[in-house]
Amino acid sequence: MRAPVAHGGAQTRRPSPRSRRRWPRRLLVLAHLRCGHTYAQLAAGFGVGIATAYRYIAEAVEVLAALAPDLAEAVKTASTKAFVILDGTLLPIDRIAADRPFFSGKHKRHGMNVQVITDPTGRLLWASPALPGAVHDIRAARTHGIIDALAESGVECWADKGYRGAGGTIRLPYWGRWETLSAGQQAVNRSHAKIRALVEQAMATLKNWRLLRKIRCSTTRITHLVQAILALHLPCSR
């Protein structure tokens, strides 16, 4: 048994060599996710090989991704809220023009579609698996089962016109040109826009992790990266 060390009148334990070795590994992973540093930069900065840096990151991301809430857990949390907000975001990726499935006509760039659910204050509750950028928001929401899950739990949800025809408990603004809407409909749309604006806080939360501002890895790894970041963010936001 390791002898305790006196510190300020209290008995503390000296960190084990194994524990001390873990800290650089954790910092390396955080530097990759938060700052977007490349494997070569991390290898040089932490004095390890590029293959080792890749392995550390891959192992950590897999563990963190498993800790992220799934849709059922997110809807359970959402059921305790007055309502939730649903929106989609495009995570830019490094692809060539020939990769049409990843090209978003809405954003005019290549990327991956991620659906986001927030609480009424704009706090991130859940982020979906990533789909190719060519997938529209309404199709993505149906693919992930978001609309049905919210409807089954009776959770009211605010969304934009991109989810037109969703049904269930999804609330949308009135459709049509502004000048053709009645005064009451315009007032409803203004109120709806103010509520939906809060979802931008969740989008900013994701984009604060610089790795997600321009992803250069394989598209098959993006879902795990988003889930890992979600797992890191949620405990800090409570």
C-alpha cells in the first residue's frame, strides 16, 4: 500500500506512475478535439509517434462516444422540459467536387448533416449520427426516428420550415410570403423565430470544438467524434 503524503495538514496520496502517464494522453486527445491539431502536430508536441497519437485518439473517442446519450435517453430528458428545439447543421468536410452525396445544395459546400435537439434555453441535449450533406433535414429527422420518438413521448418541438410535413408534435412557422400572411400569422412567426434563435447556442457549442469546423478524417468516423464531444460537453453544461 502506498504511503500517504502530508500536504497542508491533510493526508493525501501521491499519484501513481500509471496515473501520471495518463494525463499527457488525455491532454493529447483534448488538444485534438478542442483545437483541431493534426496527428503530426500532436506527435511533435507530446513527443510520441504519429501512429501512437492516432491510437490514443481512436481509443479515447471510442470510449467517450459510448458514454453519449442515445435518442431514447435524450427524449426522456426532453419530456421534463416545456418544449425542445430541433435543427440541423452542416459539419464541413474536406471532399472533392465529385463526392456529390456529401454536397449540400442549401449550404453550397461538402459536409455532414447532424441533427441537434436543445432545451428551451438552447442547451444541447442530443446530437444525431452524421449523414451525408445532401440529405435534407426532414429526411434526416425521419431517418433517425426523431419525429416519432418526440410524438410518442408527447414532447412539443419547435423547428423551421425545413421540417415542413413532419407532423407529430413538430411546430412550424406559417408558410408563405411575408406580405401574404395575416397580422396574426406574422406575429406567430416572429415569436417562433425568437424561440428558434436559441438553437444557435447549441450550434456554437459544437463549433467551439475546432475539429468540427473543418473535418479532414474519414466520414465513417464523424459520428463517433460528434458523440465523443457531446459526452464531454453535457457534464459541463449541467
